Amino acid sequence: MLDHITFGISDYARSTAFYDAALAPLGLKQLFVVPPEHAGGVQCVGYGADRPFFWIAQDDPTRGKLHIALAAANRAAVDAFYAAALAAGGRDNGPPGPRPHYHADYYGAFVLDPDGHNIEAVCHAPA
């Protein structure tokens, strides 16, 4: 199951103004702004109704920035995803572990697929 998605945008101010307006009728709003030090030095914001699932990040969209996070049933599944992805030729982009800057129970792992897309497995359940 898809947990969330992030894609690159070229102008942060223009895009946030657009999505603030366009998503409001759907009941979605800005819920979380990731500090640049936790987002690879770029501005990043998540939209949602009760939790962010639709993310945009300042980046060159022509470079194909794409981040997809897949929901994992538990932390062991996150660990297994990471190991299997690396064994299949993926590249490390963040080993399994807690990410408390998102929330207290966030546990994720990140790999880059063969085309450089950032693929994540995440578990939101307490340890």
C-alpha cells in the first residue's frame, strides 16, 4: 500500500501557493514542513487532511525526483525491505531506523532504485 509520495517542483513559493489553493476544496492543507537539514537541504512540505501523504520538494523536476513510500506492517518488514533492495542492486539512501523529526514512531529505510528514485518502506507503529 502506498504511504506517501514526493515529487520535485521548480519554484517552492509558486507551487505551495498553487497547491494551497488547489487542494483546499479537497480538504487538504499543509500539515508538515520538513526543515531543510532533514530534507537534503531543500524546502519540502507535506499536505493532507489528518496526516501528510502528498509532498512537494524544491528540486529540478526534470531530474526525475520521485520519492515513494510503501507502508510496512512492522519494523522487521522495513529491515527486510532494505536488505532485499540492497541485495537486488539498490543503493543505500538511509538505513533502517527511527526518524523522530517526522514523529515519535516513524521507522523507515530508504534505497535508490536503479534509476535513482528514492524508494522507502515505513512503519508508523510503536516499537
